[in-house]
Amino acid sequence: MATNTSTTPLLKLRHVQQIYTSGQRRFTAVQDVNLTIFEGEFVALLGPSGCGKSTLLRIITGLQKPSEGTVLYRDQPLRGVNPHATIVFQTFALFPWLSVFENVDLALKARDIPAEIRTPRALDLIDRVGLDGFETAYPRELSGGMRQKVGFARAMAVEPELLCLDEPFSALDVLSAESLRGELMELWTSGSIPTKAILMVSHNIEEAVFMADRIVVMDKEPGRIIAEVKVELPHPRQRKSDEFQRVVDEVYAMLAGQTESEAVELGSAPGEQGHTRALPKIAISDLAGLLEYLAELPNDRQDIYRLPEELNVDPNHIFSLTEAAEILGFAYVEKGDIILTSLGETFAEASIQARKEIFATRIRRLPLFRWLATLLSHSENRALDWDVIQTALELEFPREEAEKQLDTLINWGRYAELLSYNDDRELVYLETPLPAPQSVR
Amino acid sequence: MGLLQNTAVPPRDRLERSFTAGDFIVILFIVALLYVGARLAFNAPAFIEGPQISLEPATLPWYTLLSVGRMLAAYFLSLLFTLTYGRMAAYNRRAEAILMPLLDILQSVPILSFLPIVLLGLSAFLPQRIAAELASIVLIFTSQAWNMTFGWYQSLTTIPKELREASAIFRLNAWLRFKRLELPFAMIGLIWNSIMSWAGGWFFLMAAEIFTVGSKDFRLPGLGAYLQEAANQGDFRAIAFGLAALITTIVALDQFVWRPLLAWADRFKVEMVESDEPPTSWFYDLIHASRLFLWAGSLFAQANEKFDHWMIRRAPIQADWKENGSKLNWKLVAFYVLIGIFILYGGYRAVEMLFSVPWLLWGQIGVGVLATFLRVSVSLIIALLWTIPVGVAIGTNRRVAAVLQPIVQVTASVPATAIFPVLLFFFINMTGGLNIAAIFLMLMGTQWYLLFNVIAGASAIPQDLKYTSALLGLSRWERWRTLILPALFPYIITGAITASGGAWNASIVAEYVHFGGQTLFATGIGSLISQATANGNYPLLLASTLSMIVAVVLVNRLFWRRLYKTAEEKYRME
């Protein structure tokens, strides 16, 4: 039943919104999402971190009530945790004090299934995910890949109609992730599990193209669906094939390819009209490392989705670094490739002091940084309390995000030798006067 | 080092705030409660004579059994209280706002101040023997319950989000959640806190088994009463026998109950790595492998299955989302109104009673608070002076640890109150003898919290920092100043908060003693509380208890919590 998508809708989201309020500010985590999942479908939710895809998964399973909109399951509105759905968690969420068997057994016991049915079913599933012989082992004795197999066995033991996967492979090493993906696809496409539909949250484009029938692309600020891509390649899919690569590039273009005008790209200052762009939270040494790496490649360019594997870092981190490089004008993105600008090349080859100078000129352009500098230059002793600045930032960002933004601002400003920060007194200082800061008011 | 699990120190977010309206209401509530106790106490029979306590060593096994029984009853009461109270505080935001400050303040109320409420209150409507027995159990309860409740509450509020989500998605009902998630997650902390609670119970056992209130003399046959009577008569042979019985009991409990429990509970640790040195117990290994145990285990499994089935049927999960803006629940409102009336009326009458205390006595109370404050401070300083070097030696040097650790553990487990009479014998003829002895008792009762925390802190200093400081060629003093002391700071503060609270509570037994047929007392708030109880002077009892609560809470909020915050923010090595 798995591969031929039917037209019977299993789950519908109607105008679903998730809004958090902190103080006066409203923060939209998920904005007006409409989505239908049909029986027999494998849907992937893809997007950068912070785009609300995990929130959406929690709304779909009923773990979280949306602020607005309805979730219809088989045309019935959901009013609590969906009994027909289960989740395979990114961090496994196994009970550390229960053995492999007990972890799977517990899910069945909670549904009040008698022991004589429960035990063989749990054993069968443990066997099917390839953990035969490990029934009495505790999670801490297993490798990450094996733990996730327990997660799969537990989720499938209760025979859910809707199987939700919350970045299930992202905490695993490359090899275990790959073999587990293959095994799941085999179970799914052979129709040997009674699951009606699978919904996977992912930030790995290749993984989504490899597994899903339909990819729902989301973007952040606010979290929303921006596009859908049908993947009509037959299983098992060949990663090296041209068709596969074409789909990957297509999806990537949707995620990061749009080039926008500089005003939109850089955003506006807090308090001004328009949207203040959040700075990606990255360490400058990592950014420098990426630029150096790119500078040594032919044509100073590389496929972005190759970078995580080549550099052995999390894809999310690569996205953040790419974003930072773009904002600072060190690189640009074209058709799924990141390409160094001549400024980026200069930065990569510069000495420590020269790098700081380049960096300083670049961050002075950022409206958020200009805003902070103006604020500081108008203050007594050119210094302000951390809390004061954070409060001001909270007009634009939710509380936690404001804290992170300020942290990033100070880090960048310290590197550029434009700001200094006294941790004891929690004071932020402006080091040198900015050349003619524009009025921000 | 599990003793770190000690959670008399409240969780971080609660430490951030200082006084709230909740605190005020809570203090008023306790004052009202004390007032009601005092009122009831007026109605108790005027003259009561307890049974004779025999000093014959042959009676000791029986007495010991009685005391252990009382401790056990109090412990189960504490456990019941812990599980319900902690749960309410952890899962209901509105309840939390009142329950946690209440708990915080309850633990600063000295055990004797509960005496009139429970004892005389109970004996106003129960037969005297039963009332005394129940009162003793409740008094022991008040020395056991609070830290357990804090620990359980803290565990419940720190269960990882993904485990909670997994329990929801796999439809665990309230029972399975308790059994498979909450209890296992909290288990290790609960056991360590239970060990601490039993130690607290032994410490105050003497005060909980023999007490006089005015002309009413209550005694309960038991180990605590035996030791107290032996001290009263200055009978050193009896003291020696009593101490031997006590230490035997404590060691036996340690070997046959707590160590096996700890070895068993190792499976409940959350870390995903195998620990290097899991707790071991020969007794656990012995019974774990026995046939009888296996047989009992299989029997238990069957019963367990049936019980779970029954509980799953009985308590179906409430899957529905809670509606926002819950409707006004008239029962709850009525309850709040009743509590409010109680607080207002009781508070009013209590204040009236407080006004009946003459100014001169208030002066004495002020001096008493100051004197006890000085004693507590001196005992803390002495404790710091010796525990820091010794703790660092044990914590950083395996060989020293191997020698000292067992000695420390045995010494720490002996309740200081039991040895106190022996000490008094040495100090009594010195000038200011009782003063020195009182400080000594406070020290003996509380230094262990500090020591165990220092050991834990010292063993947590990262190896690479030690290497770095060695490579930099830092002198001994510089190494202490730049590495060891800053690294220990959060641990020292955590230990000192508990130690300081304990020392204040110990003042009631340290500053007022019956010894060799005479009653000795020093100037201090603990002494005033004990005297007020002994003379049945309820207004004085109320006034001095209130003063002590306020003093302890003030010291905690204005001094310790600030230090704790600094420690958490600046010196935590994470």
C-alpha cells in the first residue's frame, strides 16, 4: 500500500498558527499552515533550523495545541494527543532504566495489551529491526544507531497509522544513518508494516529526496510553507543519478537560492519599519575556516549540501555559516553552490589584524549593529547595561532570541574591536567612535 | 558523590527572587498554625506523668525496635507527604507559588516548636498514650520530610522534555508515568535524601521521645528516651550501652538497607555512559543471586502485571488539551476563602498573643537571636577551616580517600546529640563550658554537609586545569587562589547553606540540656524555645519561634542566596 499514494486524506491542517507572546511582543513560530497528508504518502518537512518544523510535528501529533486553526485526523478535529500517531525522536527518548525489550513492551502495555500478545509482538519487532540478541541490553550499552533502532521498534510496535520521524538520523554517524534509512525504506515500500503514512522532519535535503514522495519546504521568520516538490523517482533511489541530483538542486534553490535586494537581505534596524534580520549564531573562527576551505577549491565554489560531509559538521551549522558569509558579503549562493566573493577571498588570505579590519567595515553596514552603536554612543560613558540592550531588542525578538542576538552582536563586535564587554558588571562599551553613524531614529 | 543530591538548597530559579507576598502569607499561615496549637495546648490535662524509662541494658533491644518502628512510621509519612506535596508543587503553577515558599520556611521551624501543636493538640482528644506516640512520630516526621520533598520536586521539574513527550505519545497513564518515568528518574536522589532524612531523624530522636511541657511529662520507651535518661542521671555505663545500640542499628541499616538500595538504584541513572565506580553492596549481591529472591521476583512479576492492568483500566489517560482560561472552580475558591479566613483570624489572634509578651522578653529574644547567630557563624567558620583542606585531600588523592572515606562515613553517621552528654562532661567545668559545647554540637551536626560538598567539588576539578597550573609553575598559594578555591566555591556555598540551616535547628538541643540531674542553658534563641516549651509558656514559644524563622529566612535570602547566585553564574565549571 505504501508506494501508491491514494487520494484518501489522513490528516489535514487548516490555517494552523503557533504564536508565542512574551510581554508585548508576539512571535510567530508557525504561520498559516495548510497541509494535507494522504494515505500511502511519505512526506518530508524540510527547512532551516527555527522554521517551526518541529513545532508543526508536535501540533500534528497533538502534543501541542495550536494557537489557531484546526488539525483534522480522518476528518475529525484533534483534541489531544493523537492515538494513531507515534514519534521517533531525534534524541531517541528511550527510558534509560528500561532494557530494549522493556522499552518496546512499555508502549504496548500502556495500551493495555495482554502480556501473551505483547511479548511476542515486541520480540518480533526487535528482531525485525535487527536487534535480536540485545533484548536485555540497556540503552547505554548500545551505539547511537542501535538506540534509534529501538526507537523505531517502539514506534512501530503500537502499529501507528501515522509514523512521525523527528530528524531521526541527525544524531547518528553517517554509516548508521545510511543503513537505517535503507532499512526503513525497505519496511515501508514492501508494505510489511501497517503504517498508512510517514511524516519526516529533516534539514538534510539529500535525505528528504532519497526517502520522500513529497517534500514540503519551509522557511523561517516566520515559520511557513514556501513550496512543495513531488519526488517521483522509483525506489530504491540512486543518489548518483542525474535525476536525483536535479531534484536536490531544485530543492536547494528553493531553500537558499532566492536572491533578494540588499534592503531585504540586511533587514532594518530595531524600531524601524520593516523586519529586523536576526544574525546567525556562529563563531567567527568557524566562518574563517569555511572561507579558507572554499578559497582552496577550484573556482572558489562548492555544492552546499556536500559541505557537511566534507567538513564533518552539522548541515544546520553550514546553513548558518553560509548565511553569515552572505550577510557580510564574503560569499553568495547560486543554484545550490556557495561561491566566494573577492572580498571573501581577501579575508581568507588576510593576516589576523587585516581580517579584523575587514570584518569591522562589514559589520558596520549591518542595521542591527549600527543601531547598537548609535545607542551606545548616545549613552553615558558610551556604555550600557546588558539588560537594557536586551530589553530594547525584545521589541523585535522574543526573549531568548534577543539574548542570543545580543550575544552574537557582542561577539562580532569584540572580534572587530568595535565593542568591549565587562562580564562582572554586565556592561557593553563602544570602543572607537563609528565614522558618522547614520541617524537611526 | 551522592550526598550532593542533598537538595535542601532550592533550585536555581527560585533562588533568583527575594521576598514575595507569598512569603509573607506563608509566615502568617505558620504563625496562625502555631497559635492554634498553643490554644489547643491550654486544654490539655494539667498533669501527666510518663512511664519510667529503664536503664537496664537488657531492655535495649526492645527499646531499639520501638525507636526504629517510630522512625519507620515517620519515614513512610514523609514519603507519602513528599510524593503528594512535591507533585502538587511541580505540576500546578498556582500551588507552586505558595507551596515552595511554605516548604522553605517550614524547614527553618525548629522541631520543638511543632511540639505543642501536635502533642497537646492530639492529647486534647486522643488517649494520652496514643497521642504521645503519634506526636513522637510527627515530630520525627518534621525532621525528615522537607529535604525529601525538595528533592522530589526538583526531580519532577527536571525530567527531560523528550521523555515527557515520549510518555505522552505512547499514552502512559498517570500510574505508568509515575512508575516508569517519575519514580525511576527521581530514585537515586530520593534514596540519598532518605539517607539524609534518617540521619536527621536520629539527630532529633532524643528530643522526639522524651519531653516535658510545663508539668506535663511525656516519655516514650525507646532508644532516644534511654539515652536522654542516661544523660539525665549522668550514668556513663548506660550512655555507653545506648550509644553502642544506636551505632549498631545505624551501621546495620547502612549495610542491609541503604547500600543495597544504592547498588540496585544504579540502573536509574540517566547518563548514557557506564560509570567507573558503580556503588556496590555485598548484601545486594548475596540476595540478588539467591533462589528465594528469584522466586519472590517471579511472584512479584505476576502480581505486578495484574496491578498494572488494573491501574491502566482505572486511570485512563486524559488526552484532551486543557482548555485555556479554566472555569472558576467553586470548591477551590471555597477552599481558598477558608484558608484566607483561617490565616486572617489566626494571624490576628497570634499577633494579639505576641503583644502579650513583655518588652523585656522581646529584648531577651533579640539578644538570643544574636547569640545563636554568633554560635552558628563560629561553628561554620571552624567547619570551613578543617573541611576545605581535608576535603581537597580526599577529593584529589585516591590513596588518602581510600583511608579516610570509610572513617568519615562512619563518624558522620553517628548522631551528634547522642555523644553530646559525653562531651558535656568534659566541657562542663570550664568557664563558658556550655557555650563551647553548644558550638561543638552544631559543628558535629553540620560539618559533614560541608565536607561532602568539598570532596565532590575537589574531585570535579578538571584534570587539564590541574596540569595547566602545574605547567605554569604556580606556587602552592597561587594554585589555591586561582584554581582550587574558585572551583570549590559553588560547592562550599551549597554545603554551607545546608549546614547553616542545620546549625540553627540544632540550637534547640545545643543550648538547653538536661545533664546529671540539672538543667543547663546558654543564652540563645534555641534555648529560649526549649525553655518556653518546658515551662509551657506559649506566648514566648510563639514569639521566639517566629523570631528564629525570620532570622533564618533573612540570613538565607539576604546572604546565602546572593552568594549562591554569584557562585552559579561565575564559578560553575560547565
